[in-house]
Amino acid sequence: MASLFTRSLRTTCRHRSLGFLSSSSPTWFNYRHCEGKFDTSNKHEERDTSSFKSSKSACYSTWYLAAAGICSFSSAMLLESSCSSLEEADKESGQIQQNDVRTPRVVFVLGGPGSGKGTQCSKIVKNYGFTHLSAGDLLRAEIRSGSQYGAMIQNTIKEGKIVPSEVTVKLLQKAMKESGNDNFLIDGFPRNEENRAAFETVTGIEPEFVIFFDCTEEEMERRIMNRNQGRADDNIDTIRKRFKVFVESSLPVVEFYKERGKLQKIDATRDIEDIFKSLKPLFTPFVEEDLLRLTKELLQCIDVGDYAVYKRLCDPALTAFEPESHGHLVEGLAFHKFYFDIGRMFPALSSQSQISSPKVTLVGDDAALVTYTRLRQSTTMDGVPSVEAFNETRVWERKPDSGGMLVWKNVHFHRSKSPRHRPYRKAKKGKDARKGC
Ligand SMILES: Nc1ncnc2c1ncn2[C@@H]1O[C@H](COP(=O)(O)OP(=O)(O)O)[C@@H](O)[C@H]1O
Ligand SMILES: O=c1ccn([C@@H]2O[C@H](COP(=O)(O)OP(=O)(O)O)[C@@H](O)[C@H]2O)c(=O)[nH]1
């Protein structure tokens, strides 16, 4: 039994897809977890139904769990895999995210020395879950580490010049790999054309967009002289050299991105909060995308019965109205955990979900609603497929985690059976004509 559960988890991560059915057109939007990309081609007929077909023959158990929309497992996936113990299942539990390989999202943050790049990056990190990689900080850390490049880097920084791309790109790549994140703010890089080309060639990544903090030299000089971080290059001689290098080498990179329509120029002479306010809209689409991705991850972990992921995504005080609660508001995770627990005993259950017409509504900075219709395919005990539709609304709230980082948690959801489509009937004479509106 345990091995079956384990197998289903492993193979599900490999093959399962969550689709989107657009209500306005017959196009299927297939989201393949393993590729992390939306395929917008019309692939309704081509959808991989193999797991569904084979699950028919292997499925022998609790249709009522599937009906509850809480637990289910694909038996086809289960037949394909190979791991064998509950310990392994526990180890794998909670790892959907790791298997979900996505293309890294990179935003370059450029601007003269002292324009406020680092200051704004810390605010973006706190609010939008990016990893901040300051190329300058990485180079300074490399000096401290006693590396073979230490002396060269130190001299280059003291001269206000630019360290060869070979070194900087390697450091950035390493830091990206070690971060465990896939959203990066790369601050103070690329500083010249050579940097830009080398990063693109080595990593194959192009930035989503590039922020340029536009600030006067007088203001930047004033800020650096007050920075007081004991940096060897924060002295008037080196500052002047850095300004010169910035104009000669870095501004052409800014221009390069402007020509490609990727530049977001920000007036950085204003105060810190004002600047941050103008950065927020740049990150809103990412927030919407992330909320949709989290919602899909939540539905997927329900489909594959991964309670560890469910617990990570939901607030402990999650409230819910759902058909299973018979009109009552249930609070906490216990009600939902029940279904995951019995799901472990019936690993051959199969279900998969598609969502259609998803809409994300941000309510201020820290709350959002995600509404959609969920189509859930499952099998009955004797292997007969059934499909149910639900209207769901999930309320997400951004809350600090144990490390103080703001993360999205599902705090409430409302799920009801989607009413079947009935043709509009004209009200009879004398009856309330508004009925049914
Ligand atoms: N908008 C701002 N107004 C006034 N001072 C600022 C502003 N932004 C940053 N600073 C201060 O200026 C100094 C340089 O900012 P920093 O973020 O380190 O710049 P950069 O990373 O671009 O070199 C820091 O001491 C910081 O506190
Ligand atoms: O990609 C980079 C980033 C930084 N530096 C060096 O590190 C110094 C400090 O850069 P940082 O971004 O830390 O500070 P800023 O000058 O933007 O305040 C620069 O003047 C360069 O000498 C570099 O050579 N390549």
C-alpha cells in the first residue's frame, strides 16, 4: 500500500498536467508542470489521456474520496513507477514544487553608484519574493573568501573599473543555483556590453525587464558619502571614476534595453517610499501569475494527495464553505486532512483537475481573490469516469513566514457545485418576471 502511494506521487510529478479551459473559446490551455510553460495551441484532442484510460482498469477503490475533491491518485502513474517504502513516500511528500522546473525570472536593476538600487531591491524582495543578487556584494564576498581572484577583484573595485564577465557571471550563476528560488533581482549588473552578452550566452536567460534608476550625480555623490559602510570605493576619487565608467560603459547597456522595449526608467531622486510606489505596478503581473500558479499547485496537491504541500500553502486557520461541509463554515485544516489521510489507504484513486475562466483580483498589497471553475475528472469504484464542475473562490493573504518573509497563504475558500446549464425560460404571465435573473 505504501509503495503504491509513493509511486503515484513520483510519477504524478513527472506526467500530470493541469489544464485551463477558456470559457470564451474552445482552446485548451495546458499547463505542463514539468515544462512550466503554457501551451496555447489548440490541443483539445491531443491531450494526454493515457493515465485516465489505464486508471480505469486499475482503479478499485473509494469513489467518495474523489467525489469529495480531496484525494485521488492515478493508477496508470502508479503502474509505471518504482519506489518502494512509506519512508520514501514521506521524503517525496511536499516535493511537487521541486519537480516543477520553471524558467528563471530575471529582472536587472541598473543605475549609477548610490542611485538606490540596493535600497529598493530589499523592499522588492520583502514584498515580491525575489532573491536579490547584488553583483558588487558577490564580488566583495569573493574577496573575503580568499579566492584566487580576490586581489584582482579588489584592485578593480578600488579603481572603479569593471571586473571581467567571466568571474561575475560565474558568481551570479552559482548564487542563482544555490538560492532555491527562480525569481531574481540582479542588482548592478550588467555593467557593460561584455557583461550583458556573456550573461545571456552562458545562462540563456533574458531579463523580463530592466529597471533603471535615473539620478543626478550630485544626489548620488551625496548619498554615497553618507552611506558609511566602510567600502574601499566609497571615497570621492573612486566615486568620480565610477561615475565616468557608468556613463561610458553602463549607459549603453541601458540604451540597449530601451531599444528593445524592456526598460523601465524610474526617477530615483525622489524619496524611498515614492520610488517604491512606482515600482509596485511593475511587479503586479508577477503577483497575479504567482497566485494562479499557487492555486494550480494547491489543486494538484489535492489531486495527488500531498498533504505536506497543502499544509504549506494553506493558513492553519483556513476557513471553508464546501459541499462536504453541508453549509457549515469549517475552520482549520483537520477537516481537510481527514481526506488526505484516508486517501493514503486507497492509492489507486485517480483524478485530475482543469480550471477555466481563472480571474485574479488583487485587494490591496496583501490579499487577493482567485476565482475559477474547476473541472474534476475522476473514476468511480468500478472504473467508470465521471466529471464534476465546481465554482471556486480562494482568498489568499500575504503573511510573514517564520523567517519574516511575506508568503501567500490560502486563508479561505468557497466551493459549490457548478449549476448545470439550463436554457432560459420565459416567465409565465402573472409570475414574478425577475425570477431566474
Ligand atoms: N531615495 C533615496 N533618498 C535618499 N537616500 C537614499 C535613497 N535611496 C537610497 N538612499 C541611501 O543612499 C545610499 C546609497 O543607496 P544604495 O541603495 O546603497 O545605492 P546603490 O545600491 O545604488 O549603490 C544608502 O545609504 C541609502 O540608504
Ligand atoms: O557586475 C559588477 C558589479 C560590480 N562591479 C564592481 O563593484 C563595484 C561596486 O559595485 P556595487 O554595485 O556594489 O556598487 P555601486 O557602485 O552600484 O554603488 C563597482 O564599481 C565595480 O568595480 C563589477 O565590476 N561588476
